[in-house]
Amino acid sequence: MRVITGSARGTNLAAVPGEGTRPTADRVKEAVFSMLQFDIEGRDVLDLFAGSGQLAIEALSRGAERATLVDMSREATDVIAANAKKTHLLGRCRILNTSFSSFLRGAAGRETFDIIFLDPPYDSNMLPKALRAIDEGGILAFGGTIVCETDCDVPVRATKLRHDAEKEAERILADVFGGDESLRARYAVVKSTLYGRTRITLLGAAPEPDEKPDGEQEDDA
């Protein structure tokens, strides 16, 4: 596990010991930042299930202004601090040992972020809960992006699903939004791609419904 590019390019990062944390594979991380392209420079980043901190650290290495890294495991936040120090990025990090739900409650109405990384434990149902709290708390900045990493419960050979728009929409609804159509309606799916069984989905705010200017009326037929 290493920083791919930027100021800390090539730096090897420590992983959190044990089976409780699942690091993002380097090839998937590279795909994530390729999808984000030039939307990183100067941004304020939130890594809500930070683990080793590698996604936020990669963003900082590529020019993000600052990052807030949240994890409820003390062992994880210790590893994050060590990795941030090793990459000389600690001064641009805020590292918090708390649950995602506690952080979002405290940030609601007070903080916004341009890029939010959501990579919770698979099969935990934490992703839909986090997405709902982010929407209700106004946590995503105007024009911001949420990057979701989920497990697609189909065999690798079945990635042909990406070519079937209707089935793909059904899988995104299940994988990202836990089947909650009302939650899905709160977000715009910018892009969703499978890498083996790993799904990376970029979300933005849902577009506002079209409204007529005040006082405008339809012409009589």
C-alpha cells in the first residue's frame, strides 16, 4: 500500500493490523483518483471510515487543502497519524477517534466538504445511514462529490451487468443505497464502475426540480 502520486509519491503506508479494516487495493485507488481527475486541488476532504487514512492522504498528496479523517478504532487513528507524519502531511490533517454517526451529528449545519470518501465495512448497512445523514446535515459542499466503495454481490464474470442500464441501476440502488429509493432520489449518480467485485460510485447532489418563475401562468388552450 503506497501513495501513487503527488508530493508523497511512492511512500509506503502502514495498514491497520487485523481483519477489521479492509484497505482499498492500489488499482482501485488509482481508478478512484482517475475518476476524480482535476477536482482535488485546494479541496476540503472528509474520509469518514478512514482505516489507514490512505484515501485522504492520497488526496492531500495530490493537492487537497486539508483532510478530516474519522475512525472509531483507536488503533486505526494511531496508524493514520503515523502515515500522515511519514508523508509530511500531518499538519493538514484533523484525525478524530469517533463514530461516523457522532461526527456527522456534530458537523450538521456547521461544516461542509468538497470530497467525501465513504468506504465502510461491507454488509454493515452503514453506507445508506451515512448518505442520509450527509444529506440531512448539509455536509456536502455545493458542487461536491461523494466517493462510495461497495461490494457488488455478483461473480466477477458477471461484470457484463455494467452494459445493461436497467440492471445496473438496480444494482446501484441495492449496493449503494440499500434499496432505499427515497434516499436514491436525494443524489445524482455521476458515475459507477465495477472493478471485479468492487463498485466505485461517484455521487453529487440531486438537481433541483424545475420551477416556473414567480407569477408565471400557463396559457389557456
